[in-house]
Amino acid sequence: MSGEIVAFVAATAVLDRIAPPHARGLCTGIWGTTLTTAIICAPVLAGWPLTHGGPGLVGDTTFACVVLGAVVCLPLGLLLRGPRSPQPSLSPTH
């Protein structure tokens, strides 16, 4: 359970850093939708190979998902290395 909490905090920090201020709500909604989709797809991605190919196919499927996830995250890593967008000020300006 604590690992999930760390992941949520880290994902929120990444979203806060990369999303433009006017689109943070939209980006958070998209992240929530993909998280829900992952929760639904995970049993299928583990159950189907286990039923049809055994533990070896589960391992291969898991490895393929890890590689795909890493490839998909490469642009995010490049984006995070770039300059930070200015944060809106919470103090009133006069």
C-alpha cells in the first residue's frame, strides 16, 4: 500500500511540473483515466497468458509491457529534463 501512495505523490509532482497551468485539471483527468484503464487491463494481461501459455508466457508478457512502458516514457524523461515552466504566484501583486 505504501508503494502506491509514493507512486501517486510522484505522479502528481510530475503532472504539476509538465502540465501548463491552464491544463492541469485536464492532465490530471487523463492520468486518472489511464490509471483506471491499467487496473482493468492488468488482470487480462496476466490471466490470458497464464491460461494459454503458463508462467513463461506471463514472464514474456510482463517483460514486453515493461519495455513498452520504458519506450513510452522516454519522451516524458526528455520533457522533465527541460526547463521548468514558471509557477503561478499565490501572493497578490500590487
